[in-house]
Amino acid sequence: MKVDEAKKYHKIDAVVVGAGLAGMRAALEIAKNGRQVAVLSKVYPTRSHSGAAQGGIAAALANTSEDSPELHMFDSVKGSDYLADQDVIELFVHEAIKTVYDLEHMGVPFSRTEDGRINQRPFGGHSAPRACFSADVTGHVLLHTLYEQCVKHHVHFYSEFQVFSLLIDNDISRGVVAWDVRNGGLHIFHAKAVMLATGGYGRAFKITSNAHANTGDALGLILECGLPLEDMEFVQFHPTGLYKHGILLSEAARGEGAYIINNQGERFMKNYAPTKMELGPRDLVSRSEQTEINEGRGIDGKDYVYLDLRHIGKQRIMERLPQVYDLALNYLNVDAITQAIPIQPTAHYSMGGIPANIHTEVIKDAKGTVVKGLYSAGEAACHSLHGANRLGTNSLQDAVTFGRIGGAYMSEFVKANGYENLPANPLDSAQAKISALMDGKGKERYSPIREELQASMSKYAGVFRCEEEMLKLKKIVKELQGRFKEVTIDDKGPAYNLDLQEAFELGNLLSFSETIVEGALARKESRGAHYRNDYPTRDDKNWLKHTLAWKTAEGVKLDHSKDVVIFMDRYPPQERKY
Amino acid sequence: MAKVKIKVKVLRYNPESDPKPYWKSYEPEVEDDSTILDILNTIHWNIDGTLSYRRSCRSAICGSCAMKVNGRNILACETSMHQFKGDKFRIEPLPGFKIIKDLVVDLDEFFAKLERIRPYLILNKSIPDKEFYQSPEDFEQIVEVINCILCGACTSSCPSLWGNENYLGPAALLKAYRFIADSRDDGADERVDIINDRNGIWRCHTIFNCMEACPKDIKITEYLSRLKVKATENSI
């Protein structure tokens, strides 16, 4: 099939790529400010993976016990293993409270306290019950409410549009080129401002809680434009992934009192986090689990342990954790009221991503030089709010708060600025990718390459890492990148070509995975979710630094000159114990 | 766990090249605890890349993969092959919608109907500094209906919709209920006005198909009946 020319040209103030919580909250803000905004999403907005978040959204409302933004800040700084930028956290914990009330006023149905206020539950690493929740479907109700608000405020949705290239020239963003998945054909979106909010990229791993759609497309495109990614080595493994499937069982289960036990029936977290027990932070609980498994204390000696809800009782399980109950029943045929649920660590959240400043503007170097007109928020971005490890319920809050902040700055930007010219031949890059996959003569199929990437990343860049294994992984990724050039697809047609979409996504997975491996190889310390068997301690002397990674013709280029923002008088790094 | 060979028929259709939909047979080898989505993935990734379908979260929350299998509307991702007798599977797109390609249907009208019932909180009161108060009992009124994932399984299963494409359908009506029953909302009367006509709530003939199709086990028919009561009260 030929794609010689754009099927349609759109000129619009702002384009948001991705229709999860961050993207839709940004779009809503822009629309409320009276500007034209288009949201491009490869799925229908209500299908975005923000909807799979279950447990809650963090804000120090102090509705069920004493709490304060300062305490929220301390917990987040400590949870991040001191790699998060503290100026970002400070803004975040105060804005979080406004964000939640704003969401409630929009109509988000929150579970309630006896006196009719938003209910809050405990969550891992938080020292007060801070997770505002709606049973265990919090992300789902937030996503649907934001979609409904966007409908109300006339946001233009382009559902099932896959962005194939970013139009960036001379470090100025000028728009994007997107493939109309349903009908085929490329569209040019000429915009003053673009926000990248494509979410996480857990699909680089075999066992993951992430959706099929979570392939980090914007990250691949950023690298292609010669721009860097930040802190890619920090990938969070969630301790309660449904065995074999990796599907998330909410941390809310532990918030409601669930135990994690090994084959001795022992609540082994007492040996790793005696104070917080199962409510230790995710990196710590996942490592503890993997250690139990590696030392032969998995159930039946296999690679899983149990999440035990039985003592919580049927009534509370069905009232507070209905989704957890259904998932265990439908996928593993386990009745959580009477049986323990097999779990294992699952690749869950990416702390790293597209480097962006506190206003969500994308930056291109360690000095913080801004790419004009380009913004990023949500899991795709790295602000850096979560540092080396994110606390549960801070992600939904991150997405909505920085979506809102980003939308406000974008509104100002499009008011003050005109349209930049499109680059010459704007379709070239997208066309080249499509024609390579459709018209190529290579004999490779994309699915075995993806399978090998995912298996290798899980095996060699998972909960525990070491130099020897990651050098192997580096070679594997290189080889797979080579094979990808020989991929052609079965489906040559324009209409709903899933083959084209999956092959394009694999290109992105292969591209940014290399930066995860190189970042992890270079960081010779253990911090948060990044654990090196060969460097098992945190090294504050050398590594209170962010990683920036570019792709160049010679391979990945790293820069470690971007310092972490630390308020030494208030939150100096200290040993992290739970 | 072992591999088994199964027989799958998929209703294929590409409007660009096929005069009409046709059944195509596959015999994939799959793990014996596969879901319907696993089966489709096996076919798409290993046998026939031209097969198109929607899927994303694979944990029954995004609503992408509603389709009809052996006569029942289900979510492919959460439905194990063991929920069907035997080793034969007939997989087809959700009925009642236009096919875009294979198992992918056009949901534009489905979402447009949702917009018609004004699916957002309508407020005549002033916004408080903190949250609106809502008692746990009032929250209880909506706790089940907020689980709707807009997968389309209910609307697609409704004979009233097959007979009249202008009918709002159960999903949009359920969304109307979600806001009408929300103690914070002031827009109940205008929403009841919208649904109180022959293509609205009265087109529901209490057939219960929607309830049986709902992957979230929402008692849709019951909520639609409550809307009929409300519409009647408003008319008197």
C-alpha cells in the first residue's frame, strides 16, 4: 500500500497524545481555558490503562486520621530512596489536595466515611491512611469521570489514532503525524503545543501488570528525534501480580490487611520490614518475595508465594476488594474467601521516562534546556517525582495533578505563541516506517522477537540485576534490533491493521529497552527499584544523580551531570528502613 | 498444564475486499488454561497476522474485548476456554454494530448515545471548599453501576436495539441512572426528560439479555426499571 500523501491536515492549538488520566486532565484544562485541543489515542479514551489502577489516589486530606502534606512529602522522599527532586514533591503534595477536591466536584464517586467525607485507606510506604478510594476501582472511576468532563467541554477525540512520528525541528515542536487505525492513512496534526502522555511501558517485560497498549510509543519517538530519556533503569516491580498472568492485584488488599506468606505459612515480611510488614514499599516487598522464591521458600518450591485475604472475611472482601476477588476467581480459579492467591512480582511502573520540568515542559539536556512547545506528563514523563521507587497511589495523583498543571501552562503557551512552520516532508519518517513493515522483503515475524525481548528483560533486568547478566542482555537487545529490520507483516491493508500497530510498537520497545539496560549497567549502586547484586548498597557520594540517555549512531550516550534536587536542611538522605 | 489443539471458527470480514462476512477455521495449539484472548493472540501472532480484534488491559477493566463466543457476549480476556463445553469455538463480533474489520465493530454511535444523556454531574448548588458530603448509604445507591466499563456487551445483546437502532440502549440508560441516583447531582429532571420517550427508557421491554451479557454482573434491568418508575413519577 502506498501512503504518498496525508489523508488529512489538521491545524489545532494543542494536541495531547494519550487519553489516560494525564492526557485527559491536560486536555480538559486547555478546553476550559477556551482553546482548541485534540486528544489522539490508540484506544478509546475509556480503555486507557489508568483505568486499571485499583487502590486509590494519594492526598493528605486527613479525613480518617491525622496527616499533612509535609508527612506526605517525607514519605514520598523516603519512598523514592532520595532520588526524587524535592521541589517537585513539595509542589505535588500541596496540589494533590486541590486535585482530589476538584475531582470530587466533577463527580468522581469516592467511597465515603460514616460522616460523608472521602474515605481513605492505608497504602504501602505511606505513614497515614492517605489513599482516597472508590472500592477497588479508583482508576476506573477517575478515567470515566475525566472522559465525561472532556465530553462536556468539547474536547476533540481522535480515538484509535496511533502517532507515528513527532514533528520536531531545531528543538521546536510543530505537531505530530498519526495513523488512522480504523481507516488507514496518515494525518498531520499541526499544533502550537504537544503533550506526550502515552503512559507506561511495562510491555518490555514478560510478566507485567501493563496492558497490551503500554508500549512506550512516545519514548521511542523521543529517542528517534535525538532527545534523551531520564532514569530509565528504575522500573518498579509490584509484589502482587497474579501468578503467571502478571495482572495486578491491588495493594489495597494489603491496605485492608492481607498477608503475604511463603511455603512455611510464614509472614516473611517480618524478616525484611518488621515495622511496616506487608505495607513496606513495593521495591522492598518484591525483593523480599523474590528472595524467598530464590531460596526455595516459594509455594511447592515454585516461583510464587501467597497473598492471603482469608482472615479479612467475606463481607469486607466483597465490599472493599471485589475486583481482586473476581480476578483471582476468573484467572486462577481461586476463591479468595477460602483460598490464598498465588502471586509473583510483576513489572508495573516506570519511574523514568521523558525528562520534563516542574511545568511539564520537555527538556533536552542536564541543564534543563526546554524543547519549545513540547510537554509530557503522567507515567510517560519523568519529572522526577518518584525517584527510584514510586509509592502506591502517588501515580494517579501524579497523572491528574501534572496533567492539570501541564494543561494550564500549555493554555498560556498557545495564547502567547503562533504556529511554527512544519518541517519539509513531514510524512517522511512515518511513511518510511510503514513501508518498511508492509513492503519489506525480510522474513522475520515480529512476535518471536517481542517474546524474546520480554523474556530476556524479565530474566536479566528484573528485580535483581548484575553486570554479567546485563551484558548478555545488551547483546540480545542489539541482535533483536537487527532482526527487527527484517520484519514484514502479514496484513497489508489499511483497515484496522493490528499487525502494523504491533510491529510499530515493537520498534519502540526495542529502542527504549536499550536505555533501560545501559542505564542499569552504568548505575553501580542499589537504590529503590534498581538493585544490583554486585553493588548491593546505595552510594550517595556518587549517585545522587539522574541518568539522561540518548541514542546515537555509536550506541547509547549517558550523562550523569543532572543532580537530584535535595533540601538538605529538611530532607537529607538517610538510611531507608521500614 | 498441557498444550491442546482446538477448533476455532472466526467470523472474518474486511469491507475493502470481502463481499460479506465469512467463517474462517483455525486449529491453534494452546495451553489448556487459555482464555479466549489467549486463543486469538495465538492465532494472530503465530498463524494469521491479518486477524483484527481489540484488546488492551486483559484484566476485564478496559472493556475493549467484548465479543460473541459460542452465542454469548463475553469479554475475551477474562473468559477461560473451560467456561465452554468441548473444544470448538465460534468467535464473532458483537452483534448489532457495524463491522469495521473482523471482530472490530464501530462504537461511535454507542458513545454518541452516551453523550446524549448528559453524562456528567449537573450542579445548581455552589461548590464547597472541600468535598460534597455524601452518606455511605447514598454512595451505596451508585456503587454497583459505577462498575460499568462501557464494553457494549449489554447494548449489543438487546433485541430492542436490533429492532430499532435509535434506541438509547442499556449502557447509556445505565449511565443516566448513575447520575440520576447520585445524591450530589441536580440534573435528574432534565435527564429524565431526555430518556422519557419511545427511543429511551420505554423501549426497554425487560428482556434481561443485558443483565445476562454484563461481564460486571450489574443488575442492569433492575436499574432500568427504577428509571421507568422515576419517569412515571415525573410524568404524573
